[in-house]
Amino acid sequence: MRATFRGVLPLLAVSLVACGGGKADTSAAATTTSTAGAEKAGGLTDFQLRHGIGPVTEEVTLGALDQALVKEGSAIFTEKCSACHKEAERYVGPPLGGVTERRTPAYVLNMILNPQEMYEKHPDAHKLLAEYMTQMPYQTVSREQARAILEYLRTLKAPAPAPAS
């Protein structure tokens, strides 16, 4: 019985996690360039260390803010992500205000589209898991939906630093 309990406990922990986290982006607001880079420690390339691990294997360059995508992304975020993420406060997951200033667009997309492998292999995602003790599950979003979420995240500003005492 004890061995059975040990096998079930990790599955139970994973099943209790509940927060939210396609095709190529064809909008004029984003362009891509191909990847390159030699493998580094842990088998990751320079590109993967900077932009994450997942289906987005090219650098994503964002153009002007696309208000239609912002609106779509806001709705998807509310439905799939807001239970665990807030703009300016620590919650189940990290605050997402200013995330696009801290992370590359490709990293954000890969985190949305491939959280399991990101947590397993990417050192920064692994640190987030250690800090928040909750793994973001894949929220069954398409690449287009992830791109809309990214556009919405671009509108969230980083919280002001706390005043020094």
C-alpha cells in the first residue's frame, strides 16, 4: 500500500494544478528570423536559452500593437490564465505585468505552448517552478491564440517598485 501511495502522490499533485497558460503568425505586426547556435550546458542552444523550448524556433519581432489581437488575447487570458496570473501581484503564478520587457516574445510563446518541456529543461522556467511550486499546465491554445495572449500581455505594465524604507 505504501508503494502505491508514493506512485499516486505525484500524480495527485500534478492533477491539482489549475492555472492557465498552431500555425505561424502571419500578421504584419510580427516577423521572424531563423535560429542558429551551438549547444550549451544541458544540451540547450543559445537560442533556446534566450527564447525557450517549443514550437517557436525562430526569433519573433513585434511591430506596432494590434488592438484587435489585444482584445482577443484579453478574452483568452481571462478564460484560461486569470485564475492563476494577475498583472501586478504574486498569485498562484507570477505576476505578468512587464513580462514582455523581461522575456522575449518567442520565450513567452514557448512557455504558453510548451510549459511541460520548458519546466523540465529550461533553467529559468525550472526556477519559476521552484519559486511558485505550481506548474502551469498546457491550456490547449493554438499558436494563433498564444500570439493573441502575447499581444495582450504587451499592454500589461510592470508594477512600480516598492518605495525604499
